[in-house]
Amino acid sequence: METLARVYEKARNALEYRADNLIRRAAIERILRRRILLNKNPKSLSENLLTELNWAKYLSLEEIKKAKRGDLEKILVKYISYLNRGVPQEWIVKIASSTIIFC
């Protein structure tokens, strides 16, 4: 599964030329966009996000162990709450991904 994720990410990045500093953010956006449709639980979203970022080699196992999962969950709780208020999902995903990249 990891190899497939890595190949998929390389192909996506080749198709959507982006600066190196935006590649991880774009991956976070894609993962969140897909995952929020299926599950709006911040705890499982954060675990799935970290897992997929590891599969695609955006994060190493050491980085995942050091990740502040509580902070990531708080960010997701904050932005997912806006879905119920009529804020467009695309806006939420973009803002959440920019916040997560620095977390």
C-alpha cells in the first residue's frame, strides 16, 4: 500500500506542478477533502491523515511519533465545526491544511 501511495503522490505532483514548499500542503488538502466526505470524526481524521502522509513519504515514522496529535485534533475540531454553519468545504480544507502544515 505504501508503494502505491508513493507512486500516486509522485504522479499527482508531476501533473500539478507546485513549488516544493506547497507539495505537502497539497497532499494534506487532497487527503482531507477525501476523508471529510466519509468521516467527520477529528480523532480518526488525524490518524488517517498521519498514516497517509507516512505512506506517501511526506512524514517519517519519527516525525509521526513526535507529531502533536492533540494539536492536530484541535485544529480539525475547529474547522470541521464550520461545516455545520454553511461554510464551503473547499474553504475549510484549504485553511485547515495551511494550519496543519505548521503544526
